[in-house]
Amino acid sequence: MATTELSLDEIYALAYDCLTINGADHENASALANTIMTAERDGSVSHGLFRLPAYVASLRSGKVNGKARPKATTTTPALVRLHGDNGYAPMAHQVGIPLLIEAARTSGVGLLAISHVHHMAALWPEVEALAEADLAGLACTAYMPMVAPAGATSALFGTNPIAFAWPRPGQSPVVYDMATASMAMGEVQVAAREGHDVPPGTGLDKDGQPTTDPAAIADGGVLLPFGGYKGSAIAMMVELLAAGLVGENFSFEAREGDNGDGGPPQGGQFILAMSPEIVAGSGWESHCEGFFARLTGLEGVRLPGERRHKNRLSDAPRAINTPLVEKIRGLMS
């Protein structure tokens, strides 16, 4: 696979310039370019520059507002509702996360209910921001139908990711970000681009037959939930929290209302913040560190997020797929 070495600054500039040329203003382009750059920095390539052509498609079609100005309303001391002005989710997070932190520090718990946004990035940045404020965070979002519920062969659920972060004052927080599908569709698409199989149980082809060919899954097939009925139930929970509770589109509604430009559909996001200091009381840090010591003392165990945090310590250039770089540069002409 041919690659092009790009520094983190060059990755940010490439994304920022491409977005602004295609209709995003400075505030929106900088928020999304930073999200793309941090994904590449941390090794999450399926959520980095790989996503940029789809973001551009949604700007060009007019589906996404590249000049969005999200508006927040504090409905109760613990509840913040945020209308994303039909922009990208990272712009909404810049407005909503500080208000959520304030709510959780005041009430012990806080809920940020985001509507009218387009989310196609990783989920870990928003919950990690909460952990850095000494809060535990839980976030989820629905998407478009790509996952067949357990027992079915047609899609109804999105990949419906969940992210969780736990604060560790003075240390890197524990953070995980996972699809409730057997694999994120972006990872399947990357596997198809690079020509390698995916594990058994990842998905079905267009005829409803199990396959390890990522192209067969991405082209008319469906993903499967992780863990069978258990993952299917969690995917259903995400639909209810990120759509039913927030008052936004379920995955099937998102597809029905989408223009098919390939960019992210309109949807919502559920983000919960919890204060261990208020809920558990003083001493929670040492109590939890004792748990982490037991956990990491087991042979073969590493804490979620460790690899990502190690990756970000390096400011070396990242190897980016060369055809992707050329495609992005073509979008700027």
C-alpha cells in the first residue's frame, strides 16, 4: 500500500483547507479538522482523513450547514439541550461540553441531549474531555441502518457506538470507544480498500450469507451485532437513548430523510456526565486506583485507551494512504 508521510500540522491543514474551500467557515472547519487530526494522531485511521470526502460531499450537497452556530438551553440544572443548527457534531461539542461539565459539577450528574447534528467521527473525544474534568462520561449515537438485529438478515440498527471514560487524576483516563456492531463500518471499508479479510461473524453479504469479504459486506450486505443477542440488545438501547430520549431520528428514519450524498445523516447524541466526587465522595480516586492495580496485575490485561494515549506521545509524521491524499487534494481544485 502506497503511503504519504504527513505531519500532524499538515494533516490538520489539509483537512481545514479542504473544508473551507468546500463551504465550511473557520469555526466549523477548525473544529472538524482538529477531530480528524486527533484521530490520525491516535491511530484511529477509520475516523480520520478517511472520512473527509464524505464530509465534503455533505457540504457540497447543502445537507450540512458549514456555518452552524449551535444553541444550548439549560432546561434543568442537570439537563442541557442543544440544537446543532444542522452542523457537524464537533462544533456542537465545543458549545455543549463546557455546559455539561458545569451541570455535572453542580448536580452530580448532567445530561447533554444533542439534536440536529451530523456525527461521523469517533466518540472518544467528548467523553475524554469529561474525564479530563474529573468526570465519568458515557456517550452514544445512532447512525443509519447497517446492522441486522440478532436473528435478522436485513439492517435496522446503525453501528451505534458507545464511548465511556473514567477519570484518573494525574494519569491518562481510561477511555473506550466501540461500535455495537461486530466492527465499525469505517473499519470494514478500510479493510476493503487495503484488500484483507475481516473476522468471521463480522457480517453477511447481500444474499444474507456469512462472509469475511469486507467488500461484500460494504456493497449491499449488512454488519452483525457483536455478541449476538447481547450486542443486539445494546444496539437497541443506543437507538432509544440517542434517538428516542433525545427526540431525534432513529437509524431507519435517518436513512429515510437522507439525500444519499454519502455524508453523515442528521441525528442526535446522548452524553451523560457523572461526578465521582459528588456521587461517591472523597477518596474515590484511591479506591478506584486499587481496582485498576488489581486489573492490570492480571497477565495480558491492558486498560482501554492505553494504545491510543501512547500513539499520541509521538509527533512523528503519520503514513497516510496515498490515493486518499490525492483524492482529498482533488476535492480542493
